[in-house]
Amino acid sequence: GEPCFAGDHLLTFAIDRTDYRSFLLILRADDVAAGPVATIAIGSRVPLGLHGAWLPS
């Protein structure tokens, strides 16, 4: 999917190609090269072409 800005952060998915698990990476938008400030494991593989939308509650 496409990276998404959330305030001062950038959210994007990544896949570990050794076991095909997906992760949500949270990076500082002003210092992406520093690596993720948080990594959230997703319970299954998220397909690379998946798109979504954030909707207000």
C-alpha cells in the first residue's frame, strides 16, 4: 500500500520475505533514514497492493 502521513509521522507496511509476515512501520516523517520509531506486527500477510482509507468516527 501507499505510505500515509499522520501528523509528524509516516505509516507504511513492510513484509518480511523470509516468512511473509507483515508489519506496520511508524517513522518520523522528518527523519525516515533513522528507521522506525515503532513496528507493529500484523497477524497475517497484507498484500502489497492493498489500499485503505482513514474515516472519521
